Amino acid sequence: MPFVLLLPMVTAAQAATLIGFAELPADTFVAGPTSGQFIDPVNGRKPPFTDQQPVQGFSALLRDQDGSYLVLSDNGFGQLSNSSDYILSMYLVQPDFRTLNGGSGSIQIDKIINLSDPEHHLPYQTVRKTDRLLTGADLDPESFQRAPDGSIWIGEEFNPSLLHFNMEGELLAPPFRLEGLASVDDPSGKTATLPRSRGFEGMAQSPDGRWLYPMLEGALIGAEPGLNIYTFDSQNRRFVNDNANEPSYRYRLDADATAIGDFTMYSESAGLVIERDSGQGSKAVLKKIYKVDFEQLDTDGFLLKTLVADLLKIADPNDLNRDGSDQFDFPFWTIEGMIVIDQTTLAIANDNNYPLGPARESRGAEPDNTEFILIKVDPLWN
């Protein structure tokens, strides 16, 4: 693939502007098996949550033509050891963004799609043996894309692997894995080459839907700093990389960043990456969006980065979140969902890690809501 070798640099961007705001209350539940049996009370919430499941942990977004969004939940309560009673799901949601022209600022849940493995494709024993519903102790879904035929590809962290589901949430094939890639949570017991929670956090897709670009959240154990991006051929169902040590592209985090939150493409070669630190609220230091292009590398071979938005410095001239300020920030620990709406508009959602928080310190010791925002940025392309 041709590339342009450039000096490492980050160019400045104009401040992003908040143009839409919606939120889902932290205490939003749907009917289901009792959950939270393995977590401690926090922020005034006393588990377990009897006969219900929290709607939380939005780790990725897809947008439909009617303006609704398909969102992916992660593994539940943050760890394999405490999430065996959390049912993995996708939710079809309809945000009514509060904008300059109105809107309630609410989010409606239209449909719940539980993930399952009815054909026993996972090569290890799962928690729920009867109904075959998948839990947060079986997989940790962090990214997804919709294939041209409507099926769903999910990038997950426990193995890590790529997983193919139909739109009913049923697993269609065994996990697709890359040689030499295994986390410390790998159910198969392979020798770990990744720390915990450093698998396929982001996964971009080419506009034609053929190529998937899963991106690691952290560096391989013992490797030089930097995040690997691989290439998966969804048509032939295989990684084009020979092994985990031969990535397609390399990405370098800022000095204050600890992980990426999402990776999405808006052209054949260009896309956006969310970088974040591990702080929240007043302790948040870095929550930024960068533009990259597969054809532009710096002198060290990493993707060249251009700043698109600082999520801690967003103008809010119309006070769309109604906090009495013309400035807005998005200071959440994990920001994991991002969609390019058009040349100047991005949709972004946080993973609220219910019942954790508070990133919104003004609310006191309360779990974080799920916030869904639209921001205006400089044109991404000409």
C-alpha cells in the first residue's frame, strides 16, 4: 500500500461545538435474570438487581438510516469474575437530541437483542448451558460493525477474537483469532501476549464492508510501545496478517493517554481514533479525537495524527445540557462509541460503567448517566 512519510506532528483544530445532547438515566433497567450478584454496593446502589438487567456499558455505535442507533453493551460490570449474571446484548435506541431547534434530550429503547450461542460455536464452556445466552463471563464485546448482508461482526477482548452474529444475536461461527494473540483472560488458556482488557477495543470497517480493521487497546506484552491495527478479510473470513507481531498499521498514543476508546473509518483510508486517559471528572486529563490516514505515516512508521476535537473543551453556546454554562466537557473514564454523521458532525457516547461514577461530580455520589452527544468539528474532508 502506498504511503507518504512525514515528520511526526499534531496540527491544531478549532474547538468543537455541542449541537445535540441526549441522556439515558443511569438507573435504566430491562427485565431479565437477576444481575449484580458479584459486585459491591457503590454510589448508593445496593445490588443485586432482582429480575432485571441494567442498560449500560455502551461500547460501540452503529447508525441506521432512520436516525436510530444500534448500540453494543460490553461485558457488564468490568471483569470476567463479576459479570457472569450480565446478559450480553445489543440495543436499538432512538435519541431525541436536544438541539437549537428543540428536542427532549431523552433516549428511547426500542428493541433488545440478546447475544447467544445456540450452535455451540464457542470452543469453551459458557455460563448458561440451557438457553445458551452469552454473559459477561463468556465474552467482552467492545466494537462492532454491520456487514453488507446485515449480519454483525464484533471485536472482543477476552480471547481476543472477531465474532460473527446474525441480527437475531446468534453466533454464526467459531471465533476468528490471530496467531500469537491471547489475553490473560483467554478462556482457552493460551499463553498471554496481552494484558487484561487490552484486546480489540476499536474496529473500523472499509466503506464497502469487506475489510475490518480491529485495533488493540494496549501494546503486546514485552513489545515496544504502540498499538497494533490488523486487517481482516470478511469476504474470505481470515486475517491477512500472519501473526500478532505483524500488524498492518501502528498507532502511537499521546504521553498522557492510556488507551483508545474507538476507531472508525469515513473513507477507504481515513478514519478517527478516540484517545483517553484513565481519569474522570476533575481528574480527567486527556479525551481527544484524532484523524489518521493509512497512507500517511510519520518517520517512525506510526500513523500520522491530526487533532479533530478535544472532548474536555467543547463550546456549548446554547447550553444544550442545561448546566448553566456555555462550555461543555465529556470527562468520562471510558468514551467508547463514535459515528461520523457527515463531513462536520460526530455522534459520541460514553460507557457509563454502571453503577460506577461519578464523572459528573456536580451530581454528587451518583452513577453516571449514559450521555449521547452530537458535536460539530472542522470539515473532515474537502
